[in-house]
Amino acid sequence: MSEPRHRKLTALGTAVLVSTARPEVLQRLSTDIFNLWLDVFGELKEVQDRRNGEEYVDLLCKIDKHLTFLNLVMNPNPFPQTALSDSGS
């Protein structure tokens, strides 16, 4: 299955089949079913890691904007008057 959504649905469906404890299903548990579940868990972990990374970058951008705003509020003139009036003479 190449579509992640189909793999997730299949993994959920196999979980229901495993819960029936039928011998035909349990015989395939240690091979096909575990492999499918591991693939789906790996994909879910990748998505979660990617989301966490994006959220971290978004958080850093928000913090940077807030710090820039606070800096402008606390120090409206970023250049000291002495630096502006001192023309090197």
C-alpha cells in the first residue's frame, strides 16, 4: 500500500481482527501484522517529529517578534544621542 491513509486504516482493521483471537489471524501476527504496525508507527513518528520541529520554529519566531517589540518599547531610540551627535570632531 503506497497511501499512508490506507495503511493506517488497515492497521486499525488488523487490530480488530487480532482482538478476535482467531488462529488464522494470530498465525500472521508475528510477521505480516507486526510489520504493518511497525511501518505505520514509524510514519506516525515521522509526522510527529516534523510537527514538533515546525512548532519549535514557529515558537522561536514568535519569541523573536515579542523580544523585538519589547526592545522597541523599552528603547524607542536604538541609537544613543552621543553616537548621533558625535561627528568625529
